[in-house]
Amino acid sequence: MARMIRGLPAFVPALAAILLASAPAGAAIEQTGRDQLRVCADPNSLPYSNEKGEGFENKLAEMIAADLGVEVTYTWWPQTIGFVRNTLGSRKCDIVMGTASGEALMQNTNPYYRSTYALVYREGGGISARTLKDPSLKGARIGIVAQTPAIDFLFMNDLTNIEPYQLAVDTRSLQPARQAVEDVAAGLTDAAVLWGPLAAYWAKQQQVPLTVVPLTEEPGGQRMTFHISMGIRPEEPEWKHWLNDWIKANQPRIDALLNEYGVPLLDRNGKLIQAAAPEPADYRKADYLAPVPATLAGAQVLTTPDVVRLLAGPNDPLLIDVLPPKAPQPEGREGAWLPRPHESLPGAIWLPDTGWGEPTAEQAEYFQRGLEQVTGGDHTAPLVFFCRRDCWMSWNAAKRALELGYTNVAWYPDGTDGWTDARRALAPATPWDGGPAKG
């Protein structure tokens, strides 16, 4: 579900309810049987969790609790031998926020991310490797947490000059991955091979510039990539179904959170997912066909299932398509790009040429007058802006609507591409000609 924005009127709480199976928080509590989110967690295991709530698993728990309408409570235990038995197994808490899919001690939800092991080394230190086969690694002293899958890949590449770090530790006093990265930064070792989320997070904390290379190109490297799920008790199918639905509806929010912590994310084919662009302070004014941000301050960000549920709900949002009649010219492409007949989401209002970063006076006036007409002057009317996937024009248009005083603004980044990917039909669209859409 898109994140909540304080102070927005009716459309926002309605959106929250619709995106969670059209159920308010009270119904979600009744459905899941929980009046609080009781989390089993390690008190000192960043980037995952700590007692200060600074880890991404803390933030993920807060997101779930907010959508359930309950508070988060914790049972703290070092995530080592006996963790599951003394927390989830003894019913002191109800969910482990991160566990490898297939973990036999718990029932797993659907995975919410996939990551890989990564290589860490100092910039300018003589290593320039992108894979473990690189000659610059020969003879290097390489840190590795003992008994992790990556050690096999070091030996396969004759990298035997290793510095081992203990796997099973009490994290209140020892953090092997953190120590391995700090040793690289201090020059005590030349490199380290660690689980990607740990490598990326701790590398960012160092004063010395470090390079982090997700190891996605190793032969047989699927043994270094893992899907991560949430862990719950086996006899709770309703809880699992609710969490699976929540993960599906909120995947963009989850990805954005993980990107904040530098987690290397892989797609279903094991390829590294390019992180979303950072949200700029101003409008995008060039290169409109490029990766877009995961957020838009002040607006809801919607997935295709979100839009489907909204359209099935009671609030009748206005779908605003801003794709130009002639698509933006890709960088480096020469010659005319002839426009094609435009198809859009059924019922959408097409305000073409209104997503430019610096619109002409005529384009700006057309956009402002168009929104006034189609909303009937109601600045609280629910608006959903879109064009194509990776098209900054819809982001610009939604941002401009917010600045014009519209308060119930949503942005659908996947646009017509996401709609057709979901096997949903498009319909012919003609540019808005000045007629009203809202009575």
C-alpha cells in the first residue's frame, strides 16, 4: 500500500482501506486475530534490527503495524542458536521479520526480497574485481564469515588466503560482518565476501571509501542468492495469507525501504535491480524516459493491483494520462518518431503534453484548466496520474497538481505498461477537449 500522508482528506483513508482488501484497521485486527504486532528480533543486528528501531526490519514492522492499526512490541533475543525456540516457538512473539525462505524451523511467507553475497574492497587499493575470478584478487587477504556459502566460491577460485570470522555469536558483543568490513577499511584485510545487505550497510558507515560488488555473475552463483521471507508459526494459515496479501500490495514500498539501506536486490532471473532514482526537489526537465523515483512527496504511489482495487471501490478516482501525442525522443535517436494511435486505461482523461518539466504557457494553462474542469473545481477530488513505465512526465504532472492545491493526488508509475502486463485491456483515448468529467 502507498504510504500514508498526514492531513489528506477522504481519498487517503479510503485508499488505505481499499488496498488492504477494503477492510479498515478494526477488520484487519479481527481477520488476523491480533491487537498488537509482536515481533521476535535481535536487539543489536543492524541493518536488520536494534532496540532503537533503526533497522529496516524495524521499519518494515512499523509499516505492517500501521496498516493493521496496532502497536509494535518486541521480544528481544540474539539471533543465534536457540533464537526461534526462545521467541516464536515459546509464543512470546508472532513474527520474525527476516528469514531465508525454506527455513525449516518456521513457516515462511512469500519472499519479499532476494539478495546475494557481495565483495567489498577499498577504492584505490589495487583491487578492481567484479567477479571472484579477477586476477587482482590473487594473493589478497579476504575476510569471510565461517560456514557461509561464499567460502566454497573462494576455494573454487583458489582464493585460500582467508581471514575467518565466527558465524554463531551473541550479537550484543560481537558482529562478525561489521568487523570484517571495518578490517577492510583499516587495511587489516584486502577484501571481504559477505551477505549483500550486511556488506552494503557497513561499507557505507566507514570513513574510507569502499566498493561493494554484488556477486551475480559467478558460475553456479545461484547458491549465493537467497529469497528472504517473514517467519511465523506453522499452524497459522490466516496470518500467513494476510501477510502474503500485504507483501504483494506493498512491494514498491518494501523495495524503496530496502533501497534506503543499500540492499542489493535481484529480480526473478537473478539480475541486479537498478535502484530507483532519488526524488529530486524540482521537476525533471530532461531524459524523461529513465528510471523514476519510488516516491513523490505528498502523493500516494500506486501499483497495478492498487489501481484495480481503487476503481472497484466507492471513490471513483479520476485517471489522468499525460503521455504526449508524440512520445519523447530517446536520447541519441535521430529522425522523426511518428506518433501511434494512443490507447490508455479505460475511462482515463488524456491531458497530453502536460508533464514537461518546463511547460509552455499554453501547456501550463491547458493543464490547470483541464484539472479544474474534470474535477468540477473540487481540489479534494481523487486524481491518479500516469503515462508509461519509467516516464517522468507522470511524476512531473502529479507534482504540479500538488502545487496547484490538489490534496488527493496519487501517482501510478507503471502506467499503461503495467496495466497491459497485468493482462488488462486498454481503450482508445482522445485529448481532452474542454468538457467536464465531474459533476
